[in-house]
Amino acid sequence: MATTQQKEYSVGGVLMPRPFKIRRLGHFGFNVNSPKDSLTFYRDLLGFKISDHLDFKANPQRAEMLKDVADAGGYFMHHGGDHHSFVLFPREAMDVMGRNSGHTGDGDVTINQITWQTGSLEEVVNGVGYFDEREVPIRRSGRDMPGSNWHTYVWDPDDNINELYYGIEQIGWLGRSKPREMHYRGFGEKPGLPQMSEALEVDEAVEKGIDIYSGTRDVENLPATFDVEGVLLPRPFKITKIGPVNLFVNNLDNAFDFYTNQLGFVFTEESEYKGHRVVFLRNGNEHHSLGLFPKALRQELGCSPHTSCMSFGVEVGSYQQLRNGVAFLKERGVTFKEIPEELHPGIDFAAYATDPDGHMIQLYYYMEQLGWQGTPRPKELRRSNGGAWPETLEPLSDTYVDQVFQGPLG
């Protein structure tokens, strides 16, 4: 990689080593064997809602290419106000279109993308020049529809696609996404600045005679029979946040360099398990938003060899919801895998559910929060569950102090 002199960039008036600052994990997705089959798990059991459906065969340029692919549909899904926080795309179709391959992969990348939110459109656009200078492979830049998110995509050393974006279409109290007729504002290349605001786009759509209330609205399949801390819901828990993302990587040093030096993640801590080094990184106050695991550990843990994703995390609203949610999923035939607590530091109670393709979904309710000093809690002061999940817990100093879910539970 070419060496460049250390620069400083103004990010909203603050000098930083990159022209962007990642704030949080925005959305994430898997390429799966059958998105329709996976819907039962992610929609009916976990509770993600469909915000838009995408049929790749609807594009005439792709229809011929995908004529032998049985399932070429994908789903954008949300758990809160963001248009999508999770996506399911057809793995076979992505492979045929060459959308699932990069430059050095082992063929085990089933992550569709890992998407990190920055603070402004300017940060996303300025990131293009930054990555070019550093010879970081850029997949594309522009603005995708559905979702209306301006973005820049880059590959990490293991062929995972990382997206920087600065905001996304919001699903309001009506539960409807933007209608397809408003997708004319998509961009296939780096946009010029400035761009019109979302509010002006809506005004323009109304002037064009577009029915702005005609977008997709998902309808719940299950009856609302569970009292979730005062609200009747179809399942005894509610996803309130996504992440962390945990990856199996070929070379931990290379992955560490990419995520810290190129994307700006901050090192939290590392641990050793059965002789393997594991590293945890963050981009906010949470203990970690990304975990890096050597691929040699994948077989020792008995994880599926078809994917380089160690796990994808979803946080629920409380410890009570976590216990009830695990019971709910087990009663409906979901398989869980035991993962040693040493491999999720900063999370005291975690359960790992397995989706139809063998991906692990990490369910938890609490993650250790780091203060202005930027130091994690000493290991000897952390709560160890010892394999037992009591009915109630004593609070920790940072219990329920992370960001509260914005909006009603249902």
C-alpha cells in the first residue's frame, strides 16, 4: 500500500485524521440460499418488518442473466425508523451477477454488506478521495434506492463490503416507505455537492403528482398476545439495536489495520482463547461494534464453514425480554449454539440463535459502556454468568444507559 503523509481533515469544523467519522452500525445483511425461507426466521420470529422488496429480474439487463435462478428477490427490513437495518438478498443471484465477489475472497463471504453511518453527506463524498489516496478498493459511490441513502462502498482485506452512508429514509408512524415513483433521485456515481434536502424531494414529488402515501407497508403475521413490559406485541421481546458484527478473518493483523487505520475504529481490548488472539473494536461508547476472530477458530467453535461471519448481534430492550425471547425461539424450533463468554467481553448474557443458513444471531440486552477516558471495565470486575441465567439481576453502573429505542415498541 502506498504511504501518504498524515493529513488532517475538517469534519464539521473539527480536525480529524480522516474526512469522516463513523458514528454507529447503520444496517447489515446476509446473502442467503432462499430469502423467502429466511423470512420466517427474521420476520416472523425475530420481528424485522419488510420495508421494500427488490426483484433483480425486474431489470431487463439482469433478467436474461438470472433466467436460471429460481429466487432472485431480496428484502429490505427494519426494526425501527430507519428504512432498513437488515437485508436478505439471494446468494445465487448475487453470485451470478458478480455482486458477491471482490478480489481476494475464499468464497465464504455471505455478508451482503456492513454499513456504517457518518454524520454528513460531505463526509461520505470526501471519503472517496481519501480511499483513492490510500489505494483502498472502492466498489462504488452514489445513492441507492430503496432507502435513499448516499454512500461509498469499499472492500476490506477479506472481501467484506463496508458501506459509509450519512442517513437513510425514515419509516414514520404510518409504517410506509417511499413509493417507487420517488426513486428517480438515485445516483450511480459520486454526487456533486450540495444536494437538495429530503423535504424538498417530497415537495418535488408532490408537484409531479406522485402519491407519496403509496409505499410499502408490512402487515404483521402473528397476533399481538405478549405483554412486553406494558405493550401487547406478537413476540415477547423487541429488537432495539443492531450490532455488534463479528468476523472470521484470514489475517487478523491485516483486518485490524484496515478497520483502525482506514476506517477509524478504536481498539477496546483483545483476548486469547485456546491460543487464538481475538480483537474487539468500537466506534462509539459501546464496548465493541466489531469483533475480529481468526478463521482457525471457526472450526474449533464448531461454526458453519460456509460463512466468514462469526455472528450478527441484535440487542433487545431488557434482560427480561432476553430470557423470554430465547424461550420463545426455542419453543419454535430455533437451534442455539453455546459460545464461551470469553468471546463476548462487555456482554454479560448472550444467546446465539442459528438461522436457516447456519448464521449465528447474537441476542443480548446489555453492553458495557465506555466513558470519556476510553477504557473498558477491568476483566475482574465484570459479571460472569457462570452458565446460569437467574430470573432477576443486580444492576451494573452502566445497565440501561445506552441509547434508548426511539419510538414505540410496536
